[in-house]
Amino acid sequence: MTPRLRAWLEVALKAAGALLGMAGLAILAGYVAMNLALEKDKVQVPNTMGMDLKEAAALVREVGLQPRMVAEEYSRT
């Protein structure tokens, strides 16, 4: 291996390592940023199963949400 080729390979390996490091850092930063951005919109929704409509709506309003009827299904249970 010639000294010139060896020097070129060293530079290429350093550049590739730096590029991979920056790409890894960018992926990590994006992951953290997305988790922080999505976390602020999370709310705890109360369990309203088995409650009548007025009671469930009142409980949902207590946590700051606006209840609305999307669908109504009949169930034998």
C-alpha cells in the first residue's frame, strides 16, 4: 500500500466516522424532540364503562375534556 493511498484511506475513514456520528446524533435528537412534543398533548382519560351518560360526561368534564357522542351500540351485557 502506497503512503498516498494509506493517507487517503485514513481521511476517508475519519470522514465516514464523523458522518456516522453526526447521523446518529441527529436521529437521537429527533427521537427526543418528538417524544417531548408528543408528551405534552397526552391526557389521562377516565374509565366511564358502565356509567350512565350524564355521570360519564361529568367525569370527563372534570379532567378538562369535552365529551361527545360518536356512536351508540346496543349490548346485551
